[in-house]
Amino acid sequence: MTEPTTNPWPLWEVFVRANRGLSHVHVGSLLAPDAEMAVRNARDLYTRRGEGVSIWVVRADDVTTSDPDAKDAFFETAAGKNYRHAVYYTASEGVPHL
């Protein structure tokens, strides 16, 4: 019987921005001892073909998420508050672009 392995390095989430003006996009995760090594490993792993101009890394422990099991209640729209949606309003005459 083998012992379960525990990795002493923290898990890092990696975000890459493909070009200037675009948003950073989550591309994956990796294990690294610190932030600097996480950025270097992310560069080697996720941008080896020149896909990015910027990399962000964040410890997975520092990411706060919503509960996937509570998605219905969490993302439910407010009933009776249609005014919060743009389709509620009609465009005024004489205003060509809204």
C-alpha cells in the first residue's frame, strides 16, 4: 500500500493576456514554490509559442468562488426588477445610436 503524496508547493492559477487591449484569460494551473517561479513556469508552459504578452498568477487558495451547488439561487434574477435590463427601455425617437 502506498502513502498518498502531498505536494509541499502551492497550486497557482495562471492567466494569460494574448494581446494588448484584451483581457487576461485563465489558461490552467501549476505547482510552484513561489510567485516568481510560478510566472517563469507559466511562461514556459503556456506561452512557449508566443501566445501571450502578459501573465498573471494567483494562489488558488486566494481565489474565492461561488458554490456550484447553489448556482440557481445565486444567479437567479430579481423578479419584478425588469428595469435593470436594457430591453426594458425603448429607444427615443431621434436618437440614432444607443
